Amino acid sequence: MHIDRIDRHLLKLLQQNNRQSNAALAEQVGLSAPACLQRLKRLRASGIIEREVALLSPAMAGLPLTMIVEVELERDRPDLYDRFLRAIDKAPEVTQCYKVTGEVDVVLMVTVADMESFEEFVQRVLYAESNMRKFRTLISLKRTKFETAIAL
């Protein structure tokens, strides 16, 4: 799908604040409200806009610890990898999961209330996976940058 200058402007505005009214968005990009709404519908239908969500403060929600977990799997087989991903998908503590290249196979972002909660996650999810060879955990001391917007 082709994205023109107006689409890019709309997408940037939505990434900054998706609670703006259609009329406000239309005014900012120089379109009529109906034309703006049509563009937004097209962008949503095409999949460029995946989801529109509220971003919560982990600390204010009672989940102040973020762990970056590097996982090395025992065997590199699609069926075993898919089984591992299904277990990760079910774990509410995992907020992000990346298949990566290099020394590890998967990187997880895990958000928990405390170390006991993290240990429970490790026992329930990671140690329960027979294809997991080993994992390494990095504890985030401070989040210095967190953006969900992508550069357009």
C-alpha cells in the first residue's frame, strides 16, 4: 500500500495522541473531516495501524520491575520454537518477545511486581519448557527512553 505525505502526517499525529477527534486531525492535515475519516479507515483496514491502545505506567500499575531475558533454546526446530512461543503468549508477564540472531534465540521483556513474581514466572514458564537450554536475565535499573512511535 502506498503511503503519501498526508498519510504520514496523520500517522505521526495518531502516534502522538490517538484520542484526537477526526475533526481535529482533519484540520491539522488540511483535509475535510469525511476525507480524513476515509483515510483513517483505509490505514486501519490495510494493517498499517495494528492497534490503538492506552500505554500504562508499569510502576503506577504496581509492576515496577522490568527484566530483559535472553533465552537460548536447545534445538532449532520450528515445532519446538512454536511450542515455546505458545507458552510465552500465555504468560501475562511477557510484554514483548523477539526472535533474534546471535548467541541467543529469543529476547523477552518481562514486567513484574517483585523478584518473587519473577521467580514464579521462571518456574512456571521457562523451566517448564524442555527445549530451553539456558537463560540470562538483565534487570532494568531505569528506563531512560520508551517510544512506541516509529519514524515515518
